[in-house]
Amino acid sequence: MQRRDFFKLSLAASAVALTTPASALTREPIDSQSVSKVAFPEKRPLITYSDRPPILETPIEVFTKAITPNDEFFVRWHMPRIPTHVSIDTYRIKVSGEVENPLYISLKELKSDYEQVELTAVMQCGGNSRSAFVPTTSGIQWGNGAMGCASWKGVRLKDVLKKAGLTKDANWIGLNGDDKASFHKTENFMRELELHEIKDDVIIAYEMNGEDLPYLNGYPVRLVLPGSFSDSWVKMLSNITVMKEYKELYYMDTAYRVPDNECECETPDNLSKKTKPITTMNIKSVIGYPTSNTRIDANSNVILKGVAFDSGHGIKEVLISVDAGKSWSPAELGKELSLHAFREFKFAFRPKSKGNMTLMAKAINTLGEEQPFAKDIQWNHGGYKYNGIDSVTITVV
Ligand SMILES: Nc1nc2c(c(=O)[nH]1)N[C@H]1C(S)=C(S)[C@@H](COP(=O)(O)O)O[C@H]1N2
Ligand SMILES: [Mo]
């Protein structure tokens, strides 16, 4: 397909935009989240928070496997006006600013003039699981599904910068996509990275799980930053601006920041004045099966399944509790696809008595860092970096 026409693909979705009452855009509490009846182009029905811009969450059941399928991968845009079509023949990535040779890279050049690399990495929104914060914070009230793991193919951002030739004044890289704000005073979604953040595994990706990127996940190219929260994984990447100094931007200076103190925490009455970008992901795991409120026969053999990840140190073990956190036993870990990938885990048990049963999973990484109990999670006003021990209550009948 030479051209991706979002309008043609999205008729069903735009019909909803006209008919969905505003109240349908606010979500039920975490246990009763449900998928929408309407699917967006290239997506199965997902949990829908907004259709303009598309904000879609992956249902929890998908997190029993290390790779998240493209048609179930979550979606988050900030601007209601995302481009409605992309012409592959004319699409260019502009590299300008503090460079010796400004570039205007076509997709064809991207695939032929640079070394092609492929890596598997988790992408997670900094606000994933935000609905678990007490008291409630501002922002999309995500459950656990604003994350996914895929194999990404593309070229190193470093190689592109090398070809452009950085001047001695190059310090910051500004990145933005083709989505535009509709209100003239709203800033476009732009991000900045300091040169040292651009490691060898930071890539401009054009493939996800062996296919073109889905339109809603940033077709035709997006940035991939293994280990970092996805607010900087710029989609529909069209501009790379090399700068001498950091430029003040709404989406860098106001959003995706936590208190700049040891616990990265604050209270609603005493908000921290100093903040820092969220950047590195913390250790986390979720249970994909069974899900809350599942009814299970007493004496049946249950295989609990889920995924664990951190920022790339590697998962050492996942401990499971079937008695609400009183005792813990190690889960069986799946293959390590890469240090940045989801690590599958499973744990077999037989419920002994009837009634409610609370299952928990706690991941520990090779540094010895582990997830805190949900009750010990410290609060921040943006609701970022939630990584409390996941807990699921099932009913044994
Ligand atoms: N161009 C563009 N890139 C973007 C955004 C956006 O609004 N516009 N949102 C960012 C945020 S906050 C997230 S969580 C991820 C979501 O990526 P996805 O839609 O592929 O899941 O994209 C990031 N890149
Ligand atoms: Mo995000």
C-alpha cells in the first residue's frame, strides 16, 4: 500500500465520534473496564477513552504473552487532528539545526542508506495504571493496559545524526511528528532529548512485529527508546531539530514530570515545586490471567499467567501469592527475549476452599529492586510511574 488513507479506514470510528455521549468517554473503575463495541482501523475493539484523539487501552487478558499483537497494542495521541493520510512517496524526515548537512530522508533512503537493526522492547505510557492512585490524579484514568511489547525494526538515530554531521554546538535534539493542535495556542506534541540519552538502541522504527507500523501507532516511522517511558517515543516522526540549548516546551516542561526528590512523591496539599522528567521505567508486573471476578471451580488446576519488565536490568524472579500477600512462591519464568522485553511468568495452583481468593504478583530485578505493595505506593499529582504489586481477586465456586 503506497498511501494510507485514514478517513477510508476510519468510517466506523468517526461515526462513533458523532454519536458517543461525552459521559461514555469517562471510564468505569478499574475492575469493570470493558472493551468498546467499535473497533478503530487495524485494531480489535479496545478500551476506549476518547475517539478524538484516539486513546485506546489494551485489555488485561493480552498480558499473558511476551509480544503484544499490533491490533491489540494501546494507542495514545494528544492532538485531535492527527493526519488523515500519509503519502509514502513524499514522506520525509527533516534533520536540521546544528548540523553540517541538513537531511531530508525518504522512507526508501531510510531503508537503504543506513544499517537496519531490530530489537524487542516494552513501550509503556508514564501514566499506565494511573487509576490505582489514591487520591485520584489528573490525566487519563488508565488501567494496566497502556503498555505493550513489540519487536521494532528501523535505523539508529545516532547513525542519522552522524550522517547529518553534528556541529560543536549540538546538545539537544528536538523531535516532533505530523500531528497538529487544532487550537492555535495549543503547542504541538514536541519532545527533546539530550545528546547523551541517544544510545545505540534508540531507533527510528518503521516496522512493528514484522509489519508496517499500524497507522495509530505512528505510521510510517516512530522513535523507539528502550527502557524509557513512551512519552518520548514520538510517532509519525517528521522533524529532528538539533539545538544548542534546551527550548521550553509545554509537553516537556509541564507534562510527564515527577517531583524532583528521593521518593518522587508529594501530597495534594504540598505539591513539589521542583520536578524532573519521568524517563526511566521502574520495575513492574501484571497478572493477565485470571482476571478480577473470574469464577473458578474449586479443585481445578489454575495456571496464573502474566508479564514482568523493568528498564533493562533484567527480571530475576517473580513471586506469587495466592493468600493475599501472606506467603510467596516463585513463578516459572519464560524465555528472556531481550532485557527490555516482557518476561512471561506462570504459576500453577489448585484453589482449596470456596469463596474469594486474592492473587498477587511481585517482580524483582537483577539489581534487587522490587515492586512495592499497592498500599505503600507514594503519590504524585500527575499519576505517573505506578508500579504497585498487582492483585486480582477471583471467586472459587
Ligand atoms: N506524534 C506524537 N507522538 C507521540 C504522542 C503524540 O501525541 N503525538 N504521544 C506520546 C505518548 S504520551 C505515548 S504514551 C505514546 C503512545 O504510543 P502509541 O499510540 O503507539 O501506543 O506515543 C508518544 N508519541
Ligand atoms: Mo503517554
